[in-house]
Amino acid sequence: MKTILLTYYDDRRRDIAQVAVPAMKRFADENQIELVALEEPTLASPMGHKILLVLKFLEQCDRLIYADSDVLFQRHATLRDLFQKPVGVSQDYAGLCTGFMTFVRAVKVVELVTQWKIQGALPIPGRPFPSDQRSFQKLVARLSDGKELVEELSQDVVSNPLSSKIGSLAHHYWAQYASQVLDRMRRSLR
């Protein structure tokens, strides 16, 4: 069963990626999975670019982990508990957070991601682009089988700056706080 860990960053996130990607590499090596870390310019929007990459790489594997370049994998991280449902999505203060997602390749999963692309995750001329994951949250809420298809990953799996959880598999540092993020990421690796 082929599993890929996918991340991408552009020149605005290069400093953070230089800290996070080596930790992703260690996680990938320890779990015998492939790491795909792409440095490339963002197309229309970060969210739209992310979705295009997820669709592309989901075709090439059985399981896919997508992590934003500001997600730091902890030293003890394993694949345990990641693929309980076809789609796993981390949480933040607003609900589902698309900075860390897991996918098991299946027709319904590809349909979900394709619907996300169609229903607002990629810009349409004349319509403003949603800068966050609200389009995904709304799509999952409308699905009749959303609860069976999509799992909210617990803080044990992915923690964030507002959580008090220590010892999660990964921590999403939220790059918008870049001035504070790099120091915290480096300290956590010591």
C-alpha cells in the first residue's frame, strides 16, 4: 500500500519549510512512506493550489497525507490513528482545518475533493475566492454521508497554537504568525 506525505510551499513560506520539511522527511523515513515536498509558486490561491496537488497525487497512491508547510511532525510520530475514515481533517477554532488532511483513495473521496474544487475552492471569474477552509466545511456539512466519510482528527493527532495538547503527532503552527513561529518550531526540535 503506497502512502505519500505531500507538502508544498512558495517563497513566502520558505523559511518555515526549511524547519518543517526535515521533520516531515524524518517522519516519512521512519514510517517507510514517500515524501513529496514541492517548492513552487502558488497558482491562483494557496487553497486552490493545495486542492490541485491533492487531486494529482491522490491518483498516484493508496493513501495521502497533506500537510501545510507550517506543520511540524514531532519526534515520536507514527501513522497510527491517521486513516480511520476515508478523509481525516484537523480542527481549529473555526472547525475543520485543511492544513492537515488524510485521504484514502476511493471514488467518493475523489468526488469530494473534486466537488470542493468546483464549489468555491478555486476562483471563478467574477466571484471572490474564499481565503480559508469555509468552502470545505460547508461542503462536508451538506453531504448526506459526511459523518461516515470525514473524520475530525483529534488534538492527539494534530494540535495547533490554540490547543494545550502536548505530544500530538504533529503541530500546525499557523504561518500567519511567522515572526513567532520559527523560534517555536526550532525550540520544539531540540
